[in-house]
Amino acid sequence: MYASRRVWQLLPLPLALRIAVVSVMALAFVTFFVVMTSLTDKLPMAVSTFLYETGTSWLIILLYLVMLFLELDLGSLAHVVPKSFLHHSVAGSLAIVASMTLLFTYAYLHYDDKRRVELTADTGKTLSKPMKLVVVSDIHLGYHNRRSDLHRWLELIRRERPDALLIAGDLVDRSIRPVRDDRMAAEFRQLPFPVYAVYGNHDYYTGTGTVKQFCQQAGIHLLQDSVTYVQDLAIVGRDDRTNRRRRSLGDLMTDINRSKYIIELDHQPYHLEEAQRNGVDFEFAGHTHYGQVWPLNLITRSLYEDAFGPLRKGNTRYYVSSGMGIWGAKFRIGTQSEYLVLNLK
């Protein structure tokens, strides 16, 4: 309401056009709630994609409109911004449209730029040879992240020539339909190295059965409260905490070979002390997206011990990723889309 009222006051347009602009704003806002239902799976793909991108993008744009108008209103109260700039103003309208266009053009391009983050770990354990892993989270394949996006991301990973690719949850956004219709499984089948993944909360929203079937078609080894061995690694794949009956980490690691370098994949970075207590060498998580855009990253920092980046507790190293893909709008402001290259020596 606040943003709509301020836009209404700002625009130097006839009544009919102002009504049209505010109505489009309201419709875009309603669209977000529509795409959070299963209705999009029943509409033509092009329509569903348009609705998804419009509704989720508008939510972020609206956040920044509110912040911008609040700043301008405070400036007006402080007599820094002329009141005429905010009422039926051509200059004010052009300035706000231009600033928002520039900001969100940058935000989209910044999201599209996948940052390579490299870490090297001296394992302290015997490895038959140095290993390179690519570790990612929050791919969120769906109506917004399509097969063309996935292809480009996997090409970046392929160039690393890793020994394995590890995915820490949220492989699918919340609907299997665009993933199935785009035949995205074929992209994974072409990789010359093994892929291991765990469930995230969005995989549960999609349906674990359908995600499991997709993983089988894609040749992805799905770890659900299980341990697997890859050369000199022990990979502990935890079920997402959406499953309240998932096994405890201690129970899961009872019979693990501790001579191996132990990597834990757990989508949501809660209770990090458990990894240290159970002798995990490296834990990787995602989920937070680091808020996706500023200032939401300030909220995630208050909610998690480690909302983004590396951490060390005793002999256990951690990395919480802001994600390679994203949920909803393809915007990044104050955060980054990334993939981790982990070198083990």
C-alpha cells in the first residue's frame, strides 16, 4: 500500500494512466501468491514461466521501492529533497525509473555471474593422490533456472575436471514439471565424473519421490541419511531437517571408516557443533542464499552461526554457500552466486 500510494502521488499522469500503473503493481503482487500454488503446473509452460518470473521479481523490486521512497520521504522531512520532487513530478519519476532500472540490471547480471571460490585443505590424512571436488548448493532447477542455465553452469564445473561433484540440497525448486519437460537429466548424464546429492527443503516441497526419480534418470547418487566412499573420501549425506525423523549425525557415523577424509553434506546449517563433536573433517551446507539481496543478508547473519562463507571449529572446517542458483527472482545485491572448488592434499 505504501509503495502504491507513493507512486500514485509521484506520477505526472492523467487519472486513468495512474490507475493503470497502480493496478499493474497490485496484479504483479498477487501473481507472487499464485505461483506459490500448484496452479502454474496446469498452465502452458510459457505462461507459467512468465508468472513465476514476474511474481518473484516484483517481490524484490517492491522491497527496494519501499526502501527508496522511505529514504526520499526522510530526505523531504529533513528539507534535503524538495516536496515538489515527490508529487506529480517528471524529474522525480524519471529519476526513480532510471535508478531502479540500473540497479536491477546490475542485480541480474551479478546473479548470472557465477563466482569461483577455491579452498585448499591439508587433510592430515593419507590420500593416495590429491583430489579436487566441486561442491555446490541451491541449484533450484525450475521455471526460472532452465536447461540452458544448467548447461552453462555444468560447463563451468566440467572445466575444473573434478574427481566428483557434490550437491548440498535444493536441486529442484518446487515443481518437477519444468525439469522433466526440459529433459534436464540429460545434462547430468553427460558429465565424466560422479555426482552426489542430498535433499534440501525445496526438494521436499517438490516431493522426494519425484526428485529421487529425477536423480536416478540423471545418474546422480542420492544420499539420504547414508554414507558412501569415493576413493579416499567418506561422504556423509544427511537427509534434510524437514524430515523431523532423520537420523542423528552420531548414529549415521557409528561405523564410518575414520581413516578416510570425512565430508558431511547437510543442506541447512544448523547445530554446526555436531560435526565437530563427531569428527567430521569438512561440512558443506547451503540454504541461506545469504539473504539473496541486501539487507536480507543481515537477517540471515542473525539467524545462523555461519550464514555464509568459511568457518573453523577445532579440527572441523565448514563452508556455507550462498548458492549457485537461486529461489525466485534472478537478482543478487550484496551477495553472490558461487561454486566451491575444494582441493584436498
